[in-house]
Amino acid sequence: MENSNQNFQFKTNINCSGCVANVKPFLDNAVGNQNWSVDTTNKDKILTIQSAEISKEEVIATIQKAGYKIESLN
């Protein structure tokens, strides 16, 4: 059975385009540059990941390595 994309959402403190630029190399390396987005207009700064290649724990570790706070929403 083929592994389908999972959709994870996280509450973060990635709150501006500069912050997004800071995490971009970390996330692009971890999940690919088309597989994530941050809604900086949402008060919870929601990071959405769409990937079959990464676990929730790996996403959290990646964002923490980039120097940001993150908590899982699902």
C-alpha cells in the first residue's frame, strides 16, 4: 500500500515573512519547498505540512532547530 501525504498543523511563533525566510531552508530540506506553508495572518501562526516523508516529531525538531516554538494541533 502506498504511503499518502499526511497533513499536519502546528501552532508556532513564526510571525512574519522574515521568520518564514529563516525557517525556509530547514523546512525545504526536511519536507521539500512545495509541501509547507505558514499562515502568518492567523493569530496562532499555523504551519501546515503536507508530506508522507516526515513525522510530526521530525517537524517539531526541525522548527526547534531553526529557533522557533512549535506545538502540534492534530
